[in-house]
Amino acid sequence: MTARDRLLDDVLGYARSHGLGDVSLRTLAAAIGSSHRMLIYHFGSREGLLAAVVARVEADQRGVLAAISAGSGADAVTTMRRFWAGLADPAMHESERLFFETVALSLRDRPGTEGLRESLVRPWLEAVEAAAERLGRPAEVAGQEARIGMALVRGLLLDLLATGDREGVDAAMEHFIARWWPAPADGSAAEPSPSAARPPAGPPSAGPPPAGSPPRPGTPGSAT
């Protein structure tokens, strides 16, 4: 492991516990036992560090998808539900906020974020296509389904972060799954949806769940 990788691990640990928000590089460096100079040396700028954090989280999530699809017994519905549950978990919310914030910086060509844009789509398409083919989807449609699924997951994650409506976004995901992967003709049942597994929500006066809590598995993101 390189010195840069070790620093990135330390920053990820801090981010998962505290978030990054508007924390300065000097404050962050002190918190992880490093220095402002070393962060600048390895990442160039605060924006460059944020882009590296997002890229690492996205790569980790692609690994999660591959592991779920490989272990789901060629069951596409179970794969989708497990992956979505992980992304929608409140423990992933801070990472997902950072994803959307950093993507916005990348789209405005902020120095240090140039490489992030290259990893926003193509690596995910390749990962989802591979999972889809492993789950028996025809190769000629796997690419289209990968792009649609990626867009849907990121859109629902943005919805969840903005509204806190877990029940609503779970229902939308179930609708998507039902359209793309209808129930088997033999009547066999897939793993129940995350919503079905959770107890009923409290009374309206209790209010919606906090929006800042990764998956009662983190959405795709990217995805971020």
C-alpha cells in the first residue's frame, strides 16, 4: 500500500465518522495525524482529495455489486434488492452527499476533479453489464439495462437524500424491478423487498426518518 493509499484510508475513516462537509485540509490533516502539506502533495487540492474519496467509495461499491451478483444464485431480483438496500442504508448517506457535491464540482471543471468524470459512467456500465450477464441477461440488452439502472439508482438516491422518503423510493425501486424482472412462471418467490422486511413506520406525528443517517443496505452512485 502506498503512502497515498494509507492517507486516503485515513480520510475515508474520518469521513465515515464525521463527514467532510466544509472541513479544511488543515483540520482534516490534524484529525488524521498528517499534515496539510502531505495532503496537498498527494491530492493537489481539497477538491482533488474529495474526488479521490468519491472514486474510492465508488470502486468499493462496484466490488459490492460483483460480490452480491456472484453470490445470489443467478437471481437478478435478489441482487437488485440487496444492492439497493445497501445503498439506501442511512450509513451511506454521508458518502452519497459527498458524491453529488463532488460530481457538481467536476461538472464545473474544478481543478483536481478531472479524473472523476471519467469514472462516473463507464466503470459502472462495465460492472453492471458484467453482473447482468452473470445473472443471465442477454448481452445485447445488458448495456442498455445497465445505463437505465445506474440512472434510476442515482436518481432515487438523490430523492432519498432530499426528501427522506425511504418508503417512496423503495416502492419506486420495486416497481422498476417488477417491470424488468417479472416473477418467474413457476411461481417461485425471490427474497422479500427491504420495505417488506422493515416494521411499519410510526405515526405521522413522529415525522420522517432523519436524512443523514450507508444501506439499511447505501445507489448506485455516483453512485457517486
